[in-house]
Amino acid sequence: MTDNAQDPTIGSLLQQIGDIFESNQNRFNRAIFEAQPPTQQAQSLQNMYNNNMKVEQISKMTGVPKSTVYTKIKTK
């Protein structure tokens, strides 16, 4: 007989799969972002912010620290 207390639930497995896909997408996004010249990076950050993306989301997507995002964008 097996101990089911240690078996992962379907929900936890789906969460892990989702985290892996998100992590891979974020790495791809960061690589694209970092390949841009600095002026284009700043413009991209501003465009994301202007299109209602939260600073936390921008930071996670681009790999840029939140404090840097705040210094690079103009808030309304």
C-alpha cells in the first residue's frame, strides 16, 4: 500500500507545469528585451506601463528590477 499523503494533486502538478511554461516565456522575453539598445529598452518599458501593465509584471517579464523600471518610466 502506498502513502497518498505524499502524492501530488492534479492541481499542484498543473501549477508546476504552468510555472515552467511561464519561466521559459519570461526567459525568452528577457532575452529579446536585453538584445535591444538602451533607448529602445526604455521606450519598451514606457509602452508596457502606458498599456496598463503593472510595474511588478513588467519587472517579472523583462528581468529589470522594479526600482529600475520606476526610474525609466514616466508615471501619469
